Amino acid sequence: MQELTIERDQPAQPHAGKTFVAVHAHLADLPRLAGGLCAKLMAEGYAGYLVRTTNDETSGGQSSAQNILSNETEHANMAKALGFKDVFEFYYLSHRMNEISPVELRGRLVLLFRMLRADTVLSFSPSAEGESDSDHWITGRAVEEACWTAGLANDFHEHLEAGIEPHAVRERYHFHARPGQPFNRVVDIGSYVGKKIDAMVECRSQGSGNAGSLLRAQLAAQGKRLPLLGDDDRTADRAYARQFLLEEFRAYANGHDFEYAERFQYVGPPADENRAVQDYVAKNARPFEAPKAP
């Protein structure tokens, strides 16, 4: 069993000057799986950037073109609610990412990780364990490869010609997206639940962001009301999200002294491969003595 780390709020912006990049496949992935962590990292000094790999043409119940537009609009609103500095859209066909070149996808991500000088990356697990959505594990696999490749000086020479230097990603948070996937870190998101809800209710084309207002209207048509949902649509959507969409995140916090949690498989900075050499030199090196003259 993996050792479990509890990550709590860190005051005084200890991560000022750092950058993280969150990469997901669909509009509702990030706010549901890591909206609290993203808000927490930005409050602690990180600048955040968001990448969506698909165009979400299959989500929204309208034509493909209408779905693409509604999801793009809501994606921008969701990113703004969380505080991301910029959003990058890759527009691959939803549920058909198997068709694209993995080298192309990896190359696009390497460019962004280098250009943005990403210290930390959030995305899906590179393993397909328990994952039925191929867009998720294809995205996760490409992100994992790109994190490694971004630090290699001999890959993508054209980046060097453009003045974009290699940059190694120091740490990764893999989403806990499906039951059975491993996790070694539980993040206390209690201070950021409001931000998480702000993001989730923007996801109307998918993610049940407007489920509260829809239920409120349905009940009103029957001459009924639910006090939980309040007297307006915004209140209804937020109350529904807190009561029903956050249930699993309350469950994650069971056994801890906080109310809401998100789970991740955290991979920290790589070990210094030269440390053994450096330690040996520091211990055994001697001043150079010039040979005596005959």
C-alpha cells in the first residue's frame, strides 16, 4: 500500500513565480476532478494555464457545430471562474483521439510546457487502468511523455531555433478519475469549494452544471418547490452542485479532519542522478599538488 500524504493550505504564497499546466480532454473533467486543487495552487502563488484536447462535439444534445460552440464558450467561462491566465484548445474530435498521431499530440504539449516553463502538470493517469474513455488515457499518456521530453535538449531542434529552451517538468498530479485507480495524495480543498462550485456550474453542455435550475423549473411546472434550490436559477445550480455533485468529495474526506478532498497520484521531482557522484567527490577530493622539481 502506498504511503498517503495529506496536502493542506499553505499560507503566504510559497509558490510565487511558479507555473502549472492542467491538461484535460473534456469541458467537465478538470472542474470535477481537480477544480479545488487548481484554485488552491493559484491562491498559493502559481500561475495556471489550461489545455483541452478535444472539441467536445458529442456533448450538449445539439448538432456537432452547436456543441462545439457551447462547450468552447463554457470552457472559457469555467477557466475564468477558477482564475486561469490562458486557455489552449487543441480541437481533436471527441472520442476519436485514437486516430491522431501520438507524436503530434506530444509535440504540441512539449511546446507548451517549454514555452510556459511549466513547473507542475496536472492530467489523467498515463495508465488505462479502469478507464473507459479513450480520450482520457490518450491525453494522459501524451502528457506523461511530454513532461519527460520537454527537458531533453536534443528533441525538437526547431524550438531552440525559435529561442524556446528545454524545460523539465518537476512534478505531476494524476487525476483520480475512476474507482480503483491508485492515489497517494489527499488534498484538503475546503477553502476552495466555492471556487470548485463556480467552475462546475459553468459546465452546462456536460457535467450537470445547470441541473439545479432544470429541476427547479420541472418542479415549478408541477406546482412544487424544493427549498434547497432557493428562488433563482443561480442559487439552484450552486445548491444542487454542493448537495449532489460534491458528494464523492465529501466521502474522500472521511477519516480526516476536513470536509472536502480531491485525490491524486502525485509524482515528485526526480532524484538527482549525479548526487552519488557529487557526494563522493565532496568526501574524497584532495587539493592538487604540483610535482616537485627534480
